[in-house]
Amino acid sequence: MDTVEISGLRIGYQRAGQGPPLVLLHGAYEDSRVWRPQLEELSDDFTVIAWDAPGCGRSDDPPPGFSGPDLGDALAGFLREVAPRKPHVLGLSWGSGVALELYRGHPHMAASLVLASAYAGWAGSLPPEEVERRYAQILAELDQPPEQFIPGWLPTLFTERAAPAIVAEVSAIMADFHPAGMRALLIANGHADCRDVLPAISVPTLLLYGEEDVRSPLSVAREMQRQIPGAQLVVIPDAGHLAAVEAPEAFNAEVRRFVHSLGD
């Protein structure tokens, strides 16, 4: 695990392989460890860089008043320090919103976007009552021991066919969350709406979704595709919200295909 200081925050990250840089942005209650299948398998073709977002993993918690644009700025600073050249940026679930905040504030920093199980922010993709339900749920969970609430998350992240070892691995990662860091991130962008960013995206964009995703369903995927000029949509069969973990061979194959199609 490496670290770098960005605007006074220590940011932890993992790096593997050589080749075009591919930066991975994890989802909520996660950190860079969730990308183990990508760090192991995509490093044959790419310099794979997986960060721990502020407030997660080995990174420092954000300061009071941290905002969604601040998160995009932190990622931009991180990329300037660690990416050997303009990277391909892959955001998973909540991490897709971080990628969109990066594009909002720094549109020339990414060579392409891969938005997996993505939202245009919760408020940009979900009904208002669902946004408030999710916000209130996480706010309440932050005062609970992880073993009390994480089991309830797992059926929304995986299909019933997911390998028990994979589910257990992700459960252990989620249990290692920072309560203060998650609270800061929830306040920063739990009500994010990035719909205004989507029509402005001019870099090649791949949308990757699990066929059985119940958190970010295919109706959200199709609306993202409609709004982003030229976006490709690929649906991974027999996979849920964490398709990158549940179906890594299919997920990684689509990432390789997309990036190599751009000439890298």
C-alpha cells in the first residue's frame, strides 16, 4: 500500500502492472481492496491504480464542510501525483459519482470513463423518496456495529449465485469502514445530482451494469446512456450490483475491450 498527500489529506492506494493507467474508484463502505480481481488480472495490460477515497481504507477522513466538488478536486490532485499520463477512470457505484465530479471540475483529466453500476448521483437517478430512504439508512447505520447492518446490504450487492467466499471477502471489507469518514462522504454527496454533467461528457464512455442489479437497475443504465453522448452500454449476465467482484472475468474482459478499442 502506497500513500500520497493531497491538499493535506493522506490518500492510500494500490498500484500493479505496467501500461496505460487505469484508475479504479470504489463504492460506499468499501476501499481499494474490493478491486482485488482487477489489480490481479488487469495488471497484465494496464498500470492499475486503486485509491482509498478520503474517509476510507488507509486514507484520512475529510475535514468538516467537505463537498462533492472537493472530492473531485481531491481525485484530480491524486491523478496528478500518481498517474504517469492521462488515465482511464473507472468508477463503481458511488465511485461513479466521484468520476463525474472529477469530470465536472476537471474535464480534461480523463482519457475515458468507465461507469459501472453507476448513478448520476442518487438524486440524479433515483426518486426523491428513495434518495431520502438511502440517506437515512446509512446515517442510522453509522452508529451501529457493522455485524448488525452489513448482512442486510449483501442481497442488494450480489445475486444468490455469488460465491460465498466472495461475499465474505466483501463483507469483511465493508466492516472495516470509518464511521466519521462515511458520515463526511454521505453529507458531501449523498444528495448529489450530476445530470448536468452527462450531456457535456466528450470522452469515450462505457457503462457496465449487472443484469440483476437491484440498487442501480437497468432503467438507470439506459437513462445514463441516453444522456451521455455516444456512451456504450454493456450488461453483464447473471451479475448484481458488484459485477466487478461477482463476475470479474466478464467485467475485466469488457474493460480490456473498451480501452484497447481506443488505441491503448
